Amino acid sequence: KNGQELSGGQWQKIALSRAFMRTDADILVLDEPTAAMDAAAEAKIFEHFRKLTQNRIAILISHRFSTVRMADQILVIEGGRILERGSHEALMQLGGHYAGLFALQARGYR
């Protein structure tokens, strides 16, 4: 009664905090973990994420190229099939689907 509902970004922060507390988990799976957050909050989350996943397996599902760019391996999936696989640099050199979408998204920041 007379309470306040949390925003989408606040709910995401709570969910991520719970996931980050599970330091004994072998695999961390995050699906669009910062979609409802502002850029500053997202940057803080991923700074923390990098430290927590240093010697662990993490699967990160995202459409934001600023998010996936840090991954060791990026898989571009369409229609349930892997189209491309590699690091950000390798996929950019390939000039395929990933590179095209990255360029499209980057144009919005220029």
C-alpha cells in the first residue's frame, strides 16, 4: 500500500546483483542484461561483469554491439543457425553480417 513500483532498469539491477552473488556458478547466462538501463549504469555493470567473469564462462545475449564487443567469442545467430563466429576484430575484418550491423548501429552515434 502506497508503495512505488521499480523501473525496468532497477529490476535489472536487482536481478544482476543476485546473479553476481553466485560466485560458485560454473556458467553465467545473461539475456539482454542492461536493455532498460541508461549508458552510465550499463558501463558500471559491465566493468563489474568483466571482473566477475575473468576465469568463468559467461554467455551474454545482446543486440547491443557496445556490449558484445568485449567478448572473446561472438556468435552471430539468425534463424537458429550460426552465421559468423569470432572476435570483434575478426568479424569486422570479415566484413559480413556482424560488420554491417555494427556499422549501422555506430552511425547512430556519429
